[in-house]
Amino acid sequence: MVENAPVLIPVIYLAACLLIGLTRLRYRWLAYPMALAANVLASATALGILYHVTRYGSFNYYFGGWIPPIGIEYVIDPLSAFVLTVINIVAGLVLYHSLNVNRLELGRKVVPYYSVAMLLMLGLNGIVLTGDFFNLFVFLEISSLASYGLIAVGERGSAFAAFRYLILGTVGASFYLLGLGFLHLNTGSLNMADLAAIIPNLEFGKDPAIVIALVMMTVGICIKMAIFPLHGWLPDAYTLAPSTSSALIAPIGTKVASYILIRTLFFVYGVDLVSEGIPVTTILGWLSAIGIIYGSILAIAQSELKRMLAYSSIAQIGYIGLGISMANPLGFIGAVLHVLNHAFMKACLFLVAANLRTQMGHSDISRFDDSYRVKMPWTMAAFTTAAISMVGLPPLAGFFSKWYLALATIENSQWVFLAVILISSLLNAVYFFRVIEKVYMKSPSGVADGAGAGNDPAQFGSGEPTSSMVIPVLVFAAALLLIGIFNALIVTTLIQPMMPPGM
């Protein structure tokens, strides 16, 4: 039964997408519970797959019984099972949170919104499951098209942000597809396992097309991942998108792109080639380091919470890229652990921004004051927990991924990168602690109430939102503490078994 489970997840989301679209004709209220039910089924399936892989090892699903490289296969190994579980659990908590905030921000667009959200999850899960590069491209385009739609229905300017994302995303997809063309032309295959066996036997001096394929695919993936300086689509997209879209795409969209990069560089091309034969990891490391500092500095300059979190995401993605670039076990552990940590941290923070917008009518940092800790104590406590984790203070989760990354830089004698990690943590403290200070320190007399002038008191509340909006942020905050406490167990049980060959 478990061997057939991988194909169920895309089928569940595809069925939910179609059925939710039909509810618009008469039963609009079914959209939310159907989306939530689909995710619960998919998450339970993903957890079952993760348990099976942890206990019994990797397995494959062959469509139609056709064996690759002729047939299409889904590959379930420790890495794909781990990422599959993370993205579905995070999406489930975000969707559970979404009911009231979507009613406020989207109105009658709620039904098609949930339908497109299911399409996004179909694409992201398909990317993680597939063992074929061309099918990965298909799922990548499905998830990208869904992302454009989820962003475009936001506040004023969101359509332009989505259009810019579409242009840059299309450029990235074109680079990736051209790379696939070069790869297939010279190997005759696009199956990942098949390519992993073929590529090491090729002489790269005589087959420059293989090198060109790697470069073009890497550039395309880095655009989707928002690695500096290919991040131009991200700040406006995350800021202007509806609150649920930001909380859904920011934590898991770029993490799936990180998965593609890890899979391509280490599991297909191989560790030795990308770290010694072709200086891909060297270039990736320097661009990631610049992105970490750039994103952190720009985050300090923002007065809008969502925009601050958007620039912070550029820096956090840089940490993952930096870990990948180390091409050593500690760097790999740090990168994969940060995929988990950042997914939970950023989802928590964007959901806090959604709670603020729902209750206070804004998420403008300059209008925050100490009344927030009284009106929304649980929401602000969750924000503080996630913020401290982002800075990297123990025993929260963010500390341990940064710790592994720091050890990886020391092992490779990359002292500049070590300095970048330390400096960026201080910069993170600057932009997060200024928010914490405004919320928990007594405001000077005469400062306006946190609800701010210009908000309609009849439209916005003055306390915590509904339990469906508070529970997810508290779950994320508690998870950050638990991940930090049990990080050694996570590393030894889940991450070390997924170590690439030759690392």
C-alpha cells in the first residue's frame, strides 16, 4: 500500500482543485473545508511515506509498470520524503489559518483562490516526488502559474508584482528547459538516476554541452530560489500578495527550489564535479554571502512588516545557498535543517502579519506600540519566538542550522563566509528587536494607539483574532522550540541518511 502512496498526493490535490472549482456554482462554503481536508489527507500520506522511508529505506513508483529510463517514476528517498512532509504540514497550518483573513482580503474570490492553492500544492509535491527532469519542469510550471495567480489577487500593485514574477519566472524556466535540451542531446536521458550513472563517465573537456546544461539549469533554479542577484521578483511579490499567499509561498516555494538545486548538483552531477570540476559551488557561495548581507541590510530599512520579512527571506535563502556551496557534510546538514527551520519561522512571521492586518488594519512597524502586547499577547509572543529563532539564539531552531553552517565554513577554511554568518545574525537582531522593543517597551506619552489613525473601528478588532488564526502561529512557535531541543535527533534520524554519495 505504501508503495502506491506517492501517486496519491498529486491526485488528492488535483481532485480538490477541480471539486473546489465546481463548488462556486452553488456551495461556496465548501471551498475551505475541502482544501483543508485535501491537505490533511496529503499530510497524513506524506508522514506515512516518511515513516516508511526512515524504517525500510527508499522506494520507487513506476507509472504503468514501465521501468525507467523509458518510463516515468516517482522516487522516494530520505530527502524527498523529508521535504514532502515539511511542505504539506506547513501548508496545512497556513490553510487552517486562512478562513477569516481570506474573507476580509479576498471577498468573493475565495473559491477560485482555494482552487488555485490546491494547484500550487499539486505542483510543489510533484516537483519533490518526480525522478525525471522533464516532469519536474512540468510540475515547476504548474506551481509557478499557480503562484502568479495567488499573488495577483492581492492589494493594489500585486498584479504588477505578479507580472514581474511571471517574466522573471519564465526566463528562469527557459534557462532550465534549455539546459534540459543540452542534457538530453548528449546523454539521451532525463531520468535522474540514469543521468547520475552516465555523467561521471563523460569527459567534460570533450562534452562542454554537459557543462552548459548544468550552468543553465542552475541559473534557472536560482531565479526560482531568489538567490542574489536573481531575487528581483521577490520583495514586491511577498509584500503585495494576500496574507495567506505570502504565508504559503514564502515558507515553501523557495524551499522546493532549494530541493531542486540540491538534487541536481549533488545527486545527479555529483559532489566532486560541482565542487572541483566546475566552480558552481564557489560562485553560489559568494552570491549567497552577498545576498545574506544585502537582504539583512535592506530589511532594516523597511517600515512595513511584510516587506521587512520579504527582504529577510532573501538573506535566509542565502543561508541555504551557502550551506549547499560548502559541499561538505556539515554544510549539507545546515542547509537542509535551515529548509525546515526557515519554513516554520517564516510561516509563523507572515501569519503574525496576517493577524495584525486582520485585527489592527495594518502591519506598519512605525505604528506599533506597547498596546499590542496587551491586545494580542499570544500573537506577539509567537512573533517574538520566531524572531529570536531567526536571529539564531539557542535553544530555538534557527541557532542550530546556523551553527552547522558556521562549522561547515570552518571546515572549509572559508573565514569570510563565517564572518558573514556572524554579521548577518547581528543585522537580524537589529531589525527584529526594533519590533520587539516597540511592542514590549512602554511608548512615549502622546504616541497614537497601535490601531492607528484612519482605521475603521467597526471593521477591525482590538484583541486576538479567532482561535483558528491564533492556534497556527502558536503551533509554529512551539515547533521552533521543539526542533531546537530535538535537533540532534532530527539530524541523525532524518538528515544524515539523505547525505549525497561522495560527500
